[in-house]
Amino acid sequence: MNLKLSIVVAFTFVLCCPQAYSQTQEGTQTTNHANTQKDTDTQVKKQRDNRKLKQNRKQDTDSGIQEHRKEITESLYGTYKTYQETSLDKRRFKYHELQPLIDAYRVNPKFKVQTVGKSIEGRKLSLISIGSGKTNVFLWSQMHGDEPTATQAIFDILNFFDSEDFEEEKQDILKSCTLHFLPMLNPDGAEVYQRRNRLGIDINRDALRLQSPESQTLKSVRDSLDADFGFNLHDQSTYYNAERTEKPATISYLAPAYNYEKEINDVRADAMKVIVFMNGVIQKYAPGQVGRYNDDFEPRAFGDNIQKWGTSAILIESGGYSEDVEKQEIRKLNYVSILSAIYTIAKGNYKDIALDEYEKIPENDRKLFDLKIEKANYPLLGNNYRIDIGMNRLEVDEEDHASFWYSSRVIDQGDLSTYYGYENLDASGYTIVPGKVYPETLKSVDVLGKLKIESLLKSGHTYIR
């Protein structure tokens, strides 16, 4: 059959057999519809299977991360006493107490120690490094002189790396990372246990002008290392709580914003993921006592700028913990938190952590008192009022700034139902009355030691002459 005949026959069939054509068309449509439906069902099943596979992979990843986190942190927490630097057992230590420790690392072949700058009063700033890996991790502490907890933890961590234990884990870290520690960035402030440096400025608001030598040192070290990760280690008020809970924000984290819009690039995202990892660690030992520091952009601050300069900046704030005046338990949590973070950075498994977990960490709030007195009766001008009272114990320095005494003050009064206390007293049925003056005039302060202070307070005497 030639081409012309084929066309004629086909055309004749269409004209002469419309019913047959219709049936054929319907059959074709039915077949096509069935095939399309089958393809759709196959695609839906494939998508469902892919989602399930991703979920399983995520569950496996999450499970793996959790298992890894559990193993390493339990070991670190359980053996902490072995590495604790016992010479730093109080918060109010000074520069000269660190120097023998730093000098020991100068002659230790495992470490490299450099003098990288000096404070305004001429105290040396030392950088202690260990490791040979490509990932540079930079940690600095005490840029505020009265925030020493992480400085203690740094020397615990250095003891850990100087030990013969955990060889496999340490090799994993030191082959992947080089660690750089700059303890006590503000030694002049530490000398008098104050936040600001000798110039009277807050170093953490000097990232742009770089007026103080301590600020210049911090900037130059970060730049010379081109650090991949930076740990900005601070203490915060013990009166911060995890939002809407009575629990103190014992540890607070922040991946600082690098602009007012609080955008998230890869640098900041990596910081957030490592923070999520650390949060999981601390929850085991201080459940519900982790907060997320406010991330409003501060253009003068080092953390915000270091994030902008390309280093994944992580702020760790040491807050309060019940009956831990010297913050030794919080120091231990710093040790575990930082080491576990370094380990996950070295292994790289923090990258698999979901970013949205960061926002689930409760924000910091400031609603804690040392003592909260509730529902006390307060008589005034012939009327009775029911009020709550919030009191704090404030540290007052002795002349040497190494010791202190407490001055308790009323911070707030009224309806404090949304506030909490480390200690709480239900004063229902009790009445507030003015304190009395002790009737005798003391000849000298030395006589005070012979008085029974507790008995005086119980009898209502709150003042002496």
C-alpha cells in the first residue's frame, strides 16, 4: 500500500465509522486517564516514600547526634574533677594568679604560647594554642573584669588537653582544629573586680573605634587567625531566668546578629547549630536552665562585628545556680559545654542540626530575686495592704577587691506574682513593722563581734549606733 492509499483508507474509515471512531477515542482517553492516574499514584507514592526516607534519615541523624552527644558529655561531666584547675577555686582571682599556669604552658611542647598584646597598665595578654587542624577556633574570656567563670573553665580545658586521657577524642579534635585561648582579656578590670577597663570603657563597645589596647589585641588576633569559630565568654546577672519559668538562666547562648535586620547567613547559621548542640548537653545537667540572650544588633559590640567579619560567633553567658555563690557548678557546665562544642565542630555533625531548634530555646528574662516575700500585710496610715517584696543580696567589695560582704536591699514591692525567687517566703499572716534601733551606743566596731546578731534581728533590732 502506498502512502496515498493509506491516507485515503484511514480517512474513509473515519467518515464511514463515526461510532467506531468515538469508541476508539473514548477507549484511548480511558486508557490515557488510567495511565495518567497510575503515573500520578506512582509519583505520590514516590514522594511519600521520599518524605519517609528523609524523615528516617533525619531521625537517624538526630538519633546519631543525640547518641554522640550523650556519650561524650557523660564522660566529660563524670571525669571533670580530674582536670579542674584547683588553684582557681574562687571567683575573685587576679592576673598574677594566672601567670604560673600560663608560664607552665610556655615550656610545654604540646602548646604554643604567644604574648599578643598588653593592657593599659602593661599586663601581658597571652594566646595559648594547641592543635594542627585547618579549622581555627578562637576563645576569649573576661573582657569584663568581673566575669571570671569561663576563665576558670579555660584552664580546666587546657588541663584536659594536657592529660593522657581521651586520646582518640583529642586526636579527632586536634587533627581537625587548632584551638586558641585568650584568657582574661581585661586584666586591669579583673584587678579591681570591675566590668570596665582602666580607661573606664566597656571593651565590648569598642569594636569600631578600637581605642583600648585590649580591643586592638582582640581584633588583631581574630584577623590574623581568620577564625572559623569564636567563643565570646561572659558572666551575666544571676537574676536572669529562663522566660516564664522560675528557673535561673544558668547558661545563656547567643549567635549575635550582624545587622539590624537580624539576617541569617551561613556563618551565623553555623553558630546557631552549635548552640543547639550545646543546649542539648546542658539540658541533661541543668534541665530548663538555659536561656537565649537578646539578639538585638549592637553595632559597637565585638560579638556582632566578629559575626559580620566572617567568624561564627557564639556568646556563652554564665548566670546563676542555686547555692553556687562561687559559680563552681556553672564553671563545670562551661567546661562540658565548650568541649562538646569543639568536638562537634571537629566532627562536623553539627551541620545536620535543624536550624529551627535554635528559636525553641527560651529567651532570657530578668524576673528573679534572691528572696521573694509574698502576701505580707503592710499597715500604713490606718489601712492594711497586701504586698510582695523582692530582695537581693548585693556584693560590696572589701578594699582588696578579693573579698566582699553582702548588703541586702529591697529591689521592688507590690504585685510580684510574675516574679520568682531563689528563696520564697509565704508571709500570709505576717505584718511588716519598722526595725528598731539597738538602745546602747557601741564604743567601737570591735564590740559588734560580741553581740548575737541573730538574736538582735529576732527581737526586731535592725540598726546599731
